[in-house]
Amino acid sequence: MGRALVTGASAGLGREFAVQLAARGHHLVLVARDGGRLEQLADEVRRDAGVDVQVLPADLSDRGQLEQVAERVRDRGSPVDLVVNNAGFGAGASFAGNDLDVEEAALDVMAKAVMVLSHAAAGAMRERGHGAVLNVSSVASFAAMGHYSAIKAYVTVLSEALATELAPHGVRVMALCPGFVHTEFHGRAEMDMSALPDALWLDAPAVVRTALDDLARGRVVSIPSLTYTGLVQVLRVTPRRLVRSVSASLASQRRAPDRTA
């Protein structure tokens, strides 16, 4: 089934992508900052799925380390057939109230790294005439919930543009746009999510399964669950003034305290 490279593979959706891809017969290249957790995951999937696994620890906010991952994507001797750009984190605080270096790191990991690795994959896969890139975006990309929405809007639009550009060359590109998913994401960002209704929470295994199935079907944008599909349709036709107002209200309910206060 080929080889898949997954960023942010040590936890959350990234870990789930690794497990499910291995179960489908893909060999893996696992990328994350935490080399110890990657090694544990590698041992698990080797044992359970019998696939080859390469561990590649890297901080994607560091341009030199990011380039090492890009070089792995370009490697002709051991080609990567699927790139899953999943690495990311939530800043929690408001944009103006947060430390600028945190916001810059968010841009580096969730936008710049996606750009660099998508570019590396596009060149290598176009040359071979096949391959796929799955960029993890968010339903927030259709809203206006601070810097995170802005970053994810970039990821969604870039994915759509690349899907059109690369389709004639046999390369598929898809943006995965989930809503709230049960992972470590919100806890690490110190977000209080207790007020969020249970109906808006998604399970990571179902999100990943839907994403991989949608990629195989040739979808360009995958929105897991009928609830979020309906929400996105509403957002697309709602006046932006109202979208901004509702987004601000939702953001204020889940925001951590400002770090500059």
C-alpha cells in the first residue's frame, strides 16, 4: 500500500492516523518533537501491523529540522506516497493577549510547515505520477475565531488550489476539516471546554476513518459528521458580519487566560 509520512504523530489525530494507516498496510515515517513517544508508537504498530516504521524526531517550527523532513519526502530511493500534515497546537489565549513568539510558532507549524512539505510532496509525486497529501485543517477555517482560524483558512484554500493543480498529474490533495475532537489538543492549550455540548464532540478514530475513506474517494474537502457539514454550509451563506459575531462569542467561551495579563 505504500509509505505514509505523518507529522504530529505522537498523539491525538496524528497517532490515530499512524495506527489506521498501518492497519491498512502502509509503511510509516513518524514525525514529532517527542522522540520517546514516537518510538513507543513505532514499536506498537510494528508489533500489531507488521509494517516498517521510521522515526524522525523534528520540531517543525525550526526551519532546519523542517527541511530534514522535506528531504525525506523528496527521497526517490524510499518514496513517500502519502503525506499527512497533521502537526499543530492551540494557542488558547487571544491573539492580542498572547505572546508573539507563540503565535509565530503556530504559524510556522500549522502553515509554513504545511506549505514546505506540500511543496516537497507535490514535486516528488508529480514526477512519479501518483501520491496524495492530506492536510489537517479545521471547521474553524470557515469561521473567524482568531489567528487559528486564519491559519486553518490558509491550509484549506492551499489544499483546494493544489488539488486542482495536481489532479492532472495523478496526485490527490485533501483538506480534513473536523470540529472538536476528543484528543489532548484542548488540554495542552489550557482551554476550558466543559460548556461544549456532547453533540459537538467527535471521536478521533471515526474522524481518521472518514478522512482516509474520503481521500480514497477523491474528495477535496472532508468534513466529518453531518452536524459539522451542515454548520459549514450555513457559514458559507451567512453574512460575514454575523459569522464574526458568533465566532467571537464561541471563542470567548473556550479561551484560556491571556498570557500577557
